Amino acid sequence: MGRTLPSATQVFLQEQDSFARFRRALRRSDQLALDDLFTSARQHLAAAQYASHALPFEVFLLSMLLEEHKEVMRLRQQVDELISRQK
Amino acid sequence: MTETIYGWLFDVYPNETNLTLWLIGEDGKRYRFVQDFAAAVYAAGPERRAERVDEAPRLRELWKWLEAQEVPVRLSRTERRDVFQGMVTVLSAEVLQSARLDELFRKMVAAFPDLTYYDADISLPLRYAAAFNVFPLARCRLDVRGETVISIVPLDTPWELDPAPAPLRLLSLEPDCDPAHGEPKAITVAYERVRYSLPLEKTTPLLASLHHILGRYDPDLILTSWGDTWLMPFLMKICKESGTTLPLNRDENQAVVERKEHTYFSYGQIVYRGRQVQLRGRWHLDKHNAMLWNDYGLEGVLEMARVTRQPVQDAARLSPGTGISSMQFVTALQKGILIPWHKHQAETPKTAMDLLRADMGGMVYQPTIGLHRDVAGIDFVSMYPGIMVRFNISPEVPRAGTDLEPAPGEPGIVPMTLAPLLNKRLALKSALLTLHRWDCRRTTYQALVSAEKWLLVTCFGYLGYKNARFGRIEAHEAVTAYGREALLRAKEAAEDLDYEILHMYVDGLWVHKDGCKTPADFEALLADITERTGLPISLDGVYRWVVFLPSRVNERVPVPNRYFGVFQDGSIKVRGIECRRRDTPPFIAKTQMTIMEILAKAEDAEHLKEVYPKALAFVHMEMEALRAGRVPLEKLLVSQKLSRELCEYSSPSPAARAVRQLQEDGKVVRPGQRVRFLFTLGKPGVRAWDVPEPPDLRYVDVKRYQTLLKRAVETVLAPIGQSVNGGKDKECPYLFPVKNIKPLGEGGTQQLDVHNLSPDHSFRNAIQGGEH
């Protein structure tokens, strides 16, 4: 209500929209992966809002990277468990 | 000869020239008095800082003009404080016959449109309340001579927790059915334990009986259902037709006051306010046209009147926004601060970077989707009003930074207004914690707390509202900035104490820590947060379990305010799901609520697997009842708001189609009003409930209701089912709790003893979304 600037969610949706042409040209499987990346960026909208960065897409990229890294750590842990179980 | 009378101030309203006052005496008598009361309007010229009025030619012209008017005025030149501009020189015009102020002011504005006016549109009851520090139902001492009040002295304040209750006589009038739906056949009249049913068909005996009842019981308050919109207009109409009068008013010199219906747009919603009928010398309250009646009832309405000082009949029908404005007006009048008639305050210029940092609301996180056990919900108590009072945030108080330090200097008008209200609410809340479960004060206190809550909530919005007389966007932004800072400090405090943050929402957070299950376990955290922020925080409760739901569109995207959970005492908290929505058919809302009640029987998350089949069996039963047509039609009614005029729809919504049917029947529905309808087979797919012919059972669109029911059931049972059976949420990467990740620098890998997992453990993992 009565905002001068768009909220982080609005900015996010605009940014996502701006990649519509890019997405359209991707293979279907790649499109789904891209959607996943955007979904993971959505997890950190509150932080992105608080950051009030002048270039919000940088924050969204970092959010994607953050979720990717969490995933890497999770997988690494699973691998370690599997290895230790085999020993 | 002067007489002294003690009693409760009942009502104040203007008569032809001055004020009429009603008092409920301690002797049980109802007194009517009159009082001379002068009301002042101020005018400032374009030359605000002129030393004398005669240096301001326009004000001098106004002075001469006022002297020539027929209404007696006392004129003087004074200095008064404008909140935004400091001291200004003004012409003060005290209208001695205050009831004629509006009439005089209209002429004044027409003759001198270029002047700046102050205190012009404040209602007389508010001015009176400010002048004598009284309020509706205040206990007072009156010195009177004959019918005239010489002096009035209040004996209590609106901030009293247990004021001496006024002995109100309450008569209730109710038609036997909703007049929008059918033709009422009788009115039920109730006074204490006496009940009558008066048939409507013959007007002469009806009016005679009502006349007798009003005379015999002489009620102070007439409480009606649909009285504003139907009953009172109906009674007045038949009175007129039969040429009789009905003593609805106690003040026979005054006419019943009628206000027209209107529709307006507020906070992205269209709101409809029905016609109003107000009495003089008595109160008339319509349960269906009173704001938030279902929330707080008569006690809440009276509390609204006491603290906002609006007359009871207005307080019941006004929005909390008007309530909080009235409170600020009273503070301003009492402190000699000018209330601008029209505000000319623009936002100060900001750089783009400043705007980027300031133009934000509260922090709203994305919760961790899924079912969580042993979660504490903690909330800052009245966070925004608390911030305004503690850190002295007011439009006229300059400030810098978000360092959680009070602004120096005198408290501003906003904190000054709020502080007593906030303190009263805190006192009531802490009293509620200690009162015995069966204490009779509980329900009263609850109603008061809820009424005050609405005032405090709106107060924040009005701080940023450009048309609010004491609003200023910078102050509004300061409040949210302090709120964000406080919430982040709370998060840091929780994480420093090894709590996992599941969700944060503006003024509350949801935290979990293994082994913390009782309120005592969270005391240290609460104390730490209060110390770091300076704001009071309280434990909303410890949940046995709580489910944060994903968005309907994308099941991996969490939404901030869609959750349900069960507290340790078995009570249920629900936000944002079907049973909270007003357009959900009662049958579906009831089914969803009952499912949650069944789930709440499990003493903790571990026992959910025992009640889950019971919930499924119940759903099966309800589905069967729906299919077999055993659900009463009124339980299937959908109630939706008409969002615009019918002709403005390009493709009519179900609500609009239902309204069209009503229109064909000659009934009018205005935007903002609700319309009730059933989903039916074939075209147009809906059937308005309030058309006269009874609907045919066979045309109910059972399939559609089954879909709605299924959706509502899935909202609640899908996450529980996944937890009980172990489902796909185990694979969801976003549920991976960060606490199990070893920071990269520490090296080594975490060992998890997979061989020693008990079945119970795996269940817990399922519930918490997979720890490995």
C-alpha cells in the first residue's frame, strides 16, 4: 500500500520476467532447472529486501548460489555417510 | 439553588444552540441537563509570523466579518503551536453557541477560502470531552442549577481497569429472520428475563405494545439486529403511516438521527457501511452494523467509547482509525496544539539511496515448509505502538538513525496519546495471565484487550497516512526501521543461544531447540531479547507441533502467513487457511476445524500417527454426507464481497452473477456488501440465497463442493500424512536444517550413527523434514 518503490517480491518477479525470452529458447529440461534456481532465490526475499541493494539481481544471484552451496554441503555429507557405512 | 449530583455521564450532543447532557444518576434516575459550551476555531493568515493581528490584513478582514455575524463570537489574537511549523499567530474565534459552529464555519470558509484553519471540524462531544476531561460513562460529579450544568468534574479516568459499572438498562429487539433473506413475521423483544414476540402483520397493536414496553422499561440501550438497515426505518415508517409516535428517543425535543449508507475504499478493500439510525437520550446499537461486534461485543464497544471519547453510538459504528484520530485530537486540544483542518504537509526530499533504505515495511521471512515439533512462538507485545512510545516517534519529533535510542526531548503527540492506552493494555494482558480460569473478569478483560488492539494496530497506519492530521511518512518509516532492527536483534539473540529460526514475521518469531519444550525453557531467550531491544516480548505459546504451508501455486515456495499448529494446552492456532476465510462455506470450514481438533488430541507430534486414521475416517464420513445430500443448504453458502458495481464486471464473478439474480428480484447490493449464494448445476452456476423461492436441493453442484472440501482437507492432512508415512518432503533440500552442516573450515565430516537409529528416530526425521 502506498509504496514508492516496489517490494523485493515485485522486483524479483520483474527480474524473472525479464528472462522470459532467455527461458523460452532453452530446452524444456533446462527451463525446469532455471525455474528451480529462481525458486531457490525466492527463499531469501526477506534478506534481499533488508539488504536494499541498488542492484537487486546481484542479491538474487547470491541467493541462488547460497542454496546451491547448501545443496552441495548436504550431498557431501550424504556421500561421507555412505563411505563411512561401507568401511 | 445549586445541587450536586453524582452519576455516569451517558451522552452529550448539540441541541439548537448549545449542548444537551444525559446523566445516569447514582439514585437510578436519568437526568437531562443543558450546558453552555463555547468552541473555538482558529485562523492563520498567509503571514504566519506577524507580530499582531492588525499586521495581517486578511485576518483583520475576517475579524470585522465575524463581528458582523449574527452568531455571537468572542475574538482574540493568540499564539498557538502548529505541529509542523512551530508557534503561529492565529485569530481565535470562540463561538459561544457552539451548536451553530458548523453553520458559521461554512460561511467563513466561503468568504475567506485563502486562510488556514485549525480545530474547525472537531465534533462537539470530542471538544467537550477534551475540555472537561470526561468520556462516555465517566463517573462524574455535577453541580447543577435547575436544568443547567454549572460544573462537571470527572471522578475516574478511561484507564481504570475495573471502573464502577453503570447500571445500564438494556432492551433488545430482533426480527425473527434476516430481513435481507426473508420477510420477518415478528419481532422478539427481550428485557432481562422477559421475552415477548410481537407479530408484525397488524401495525396498531404492534406500535401500542412497543410504546408500552418502551414506557415501562425505559431502556438506556436498545440493542437490535439489523436495526440500522431495517428495523428502525421500518418502525419509523409504520409510525408515520399510522400517524402515531413511538418514544424511541428519550429526548422528545430531538429527532432520530439518520445517516446514509456509503461505500469506500480502504487498504485495498472495498468497504460498505450501512445506513445508521441513532437515538437521542438513548443509545441504539445494531449488532450487524457495529464494527467488530463479533470480536469484542458490547463491552468492547463501551471500551472503544471510553478510550476514544467518541459518543457510544458513534464509537460502535466508527472504524478504529477514526477512534485513534479522536484520541489524538483530544490530546491536541488539551495540550493547546492546533489541529489543521486541511493538511499541507509534503514528504521531505530524499536521495534515491535514502528512499531505497527507508521505503520498506516489516520483515517478513519465508518459513521453513513442513511440520515442526516443539516450537516456541514469541511475539513482541504491541510492537509498533511500543516503539512509538518507547523511542518517542511522532511527526514533530526530529530523529536520526536506527540505533534503538529514544529521541531526546519532550514526548510527541503520538506517544503522549498512546502511552496510557498501551499501558492499560499491557496491564490487562498481564492481569489475564494471572487471573484464575473461572474468574468472571476474564471475558471482560479479553474484550477490552481486543478493542484496544484495533486502536493500537491502526495507529501505526495513520502515522503514515498522508491525510491523517498527525501523520508523517518519515515517522512511519522510522517505526518500521526500528521494528526491523528489533526483529534482527531478536534473531541474533536466538541464534547465539543455539535456537533454530523457523520463521519470522514482522513482530514475531518461531524458534526450535532440541530439548526445549516448556515455557520455562524459553525464559532466558525472552530476557535476552528484551535486554537487546528494550521492547517487551512474550511467549505466545509452545506448540506441540506447527505446520508451515507452501504456496498453492508452487509447493516449494513457502508463504509467510499460512500455518496451523497445536499449543501444549491443546488449543489450535490457524492462519491463512480455508477455515479462516470468510468466503468458505461453513460446512467446509467446520470440517477443516474438526480435523484439526482430532489432530490436537495427539499429545505430541509422535502420537500424530495414532490420530491420523481417525481424521481420515472423519473426512470419509463428511464426504459421504455431502454426496448423500445430508448437509443443510445454509451450511453450503458461500459469502463473497461484491468488489465493484455490477456493470463494471467484464466477466462476472460468481458473486456478481448472484447479485444479478437479486437485482432481478428488486434487491440492491452495493459494492463492499456481501452476497450469499450456492453453487448450482448448469447456468449460471450460482443461486443467490436471498431470492424468495426456496432453492431446489437437486441442483446443488455437489462435485464443486467436493473439490472445495478435498482442497481444504488436503491443506491440513497432506503435511501430516507426509510426516506420518514419510513422504517426499524428506527429499526437499530446503528443509535441510543448517545446524547439521559443519562449517567448511573445521574439516572432518560429521558422523551419524545410521545403524543405531530407532524407528522412532526415523519418524522424527520424517516430521522434521529429514535430518540426513
